[in-house]
Amino acid sequence: MTERVRIYEVGPRDGLQNEAAPIPTATKTRFIDLLAEAGLREIEATSFVAPRAIPQLADADDLLAGLARAPGVRYPVLVPNLRGMTRAEAADADALAVFTATTDAFTQANIGMTVDGSLAAFEPVLARAADLGWWRRAYVSTAFGCPYTGRVEPARAVEIALRLIELGVDEVCFGDTIGVGVPGQVAALTGLAVEAGVPLERIAYHFHDTRGTALANVAAGLDAGVRCFDSSSGGTGGCPYAPGAAGNLATEDLVYFLDASGWASGVSLPGVLAAARFIADALGRPLTSKVGQAGGWDPASGAALARG
């Protein structure tokens, strides 16, 4: 196989936003630089939410404005409303993401509004971003299940995706926010979305490895024709509204899987491991991802590679 798979790195934003201890802006910047050096070409840098809501990302203005942007790398930022959009513009952003979910219960807990309310808030943000020529992504969280209301039918996730496409987003990312999805559900959701009119090339997935199904779900997504998957170097992050939820799919685990399966991503496994170890050290904890612990593997010699 020679088809390319896009890896959309969320570590600097989703991976760090729930960390309680302040992380210096310089540390975050170095983390982002290491990710770019590893070959990642889409790195979600930060979030322009109210600082009181996510104190860890209160430095978004300074971080983005001071970032030495590598050529050919996209640095999207999360923008929840027009206030955030104004800040993102001032910091010279050129790509954004908006964030909603499939259930009112989750969006109320997460962003303090209903699903309909969130879409209404995003409309002027996305219109302004389109006027500026920015790339625009939208997350549909709880695509398979909600921690408050249980199973989510795929038709509901598709309904929200279609409404976001109508608002002008370039890509819709379905999120398994609490890590309950399995491969059959990924195939079903992808098929239903395409049948309903969501272009396959505009679908991405964001899997959490809460129950150990993230890579199996990636495989199902690949089989269904999806070519973009989110991950977080070091497997950092998780859902604060889902007790016990593990972190995001680790970028190093995803890169190893893609490399060994014959898919091209353009991302260096040793480079990602260096970034993952850097941020694990900064957080004062061991690297817990599978490939982070075992390293890569050389099939010619049988030796482990880039092992910590």
C-alpha cells in the first residue's frame, strides 16, 4: 500500500488541557517543535477558550503568537465563540476547530450549552474563518456513546455532521470520547455518513483507548476508506467527564501500527518517541504507551528500536 494517512496531532491541546500543574509556555512550544521535527504536519496547538475555563491554556495568545511555524505544518486552534475568534485572529491563526457533541447532556456539561446552541454559536465563527481563508474542522464528540445518556445511534452523529458541513467546515471528526466504540460501529458510522452525503475524504476519527479498542477502530476506519486519525504523543489527555477514561490513542502506537501495516504517514517513529518522552518528563511521569515502553522493532534483526 502506498496511500497516505494523515495523523492529526492533538497532544499540545487535548493532551495537556486537563493537567492541573501549570506547564511553562516554553515547554509547550518545545513540545510542538519536536512534533513538527518528527514529521507531523497537523498539530493542534492550543485553545482560545476563556482562561478561567481551562487555566492550562490561558497562555494561548502568547504561545501561538510566539510559535516558530515550520513550513508546510498546519497549527489549528480550538475556537468556541466570537470572543475566541477575535483572540485567534490577533495571534495570527490560520486554521481552527470547533467542538460539539451528539447529546445535550454532554454539551451542557462540557461547554454549557445545547447542541443546537453550540451550532448557533459556531455559525458566525465559521463564517468569519471562511472569509479569512482559514481551514476549518469540527468535532462531533460522543459519536458512539455518552457518559450521561448511554448509547448514541450513528444516525444522530451523522445528523450533526451534516449540519456542520452546511456551516462550511472542511472536515468532520467523529470522536469516541469515552472509548466505547468497536470496529463494527466504526464501519457502520462511516458507511451511513457517506450514504447521507458526508464526503469520505472529509471524515476523520478521534479514538480514545479507554477499553483498548483504539487501534482496532483505526483499522476499521482504514478499511472503510477513512484516511485521517487523531492521536496524542505519549497518549496524554482524556475525557474529564468520563470517570476512569484513559488517554487518547498514542501517536507512537499509531505510527508503529501504520508503518508495520504498510501505510505511509511521513512521521518518524523515533522523532515521535522523542517528543513523547519530552512531554512525559515535563509532566513528571513515566511514558505509559505500549510503543513508548517497548520501542519500535526492526524485523531484519529482531531488535527493539528507539527504546527508552
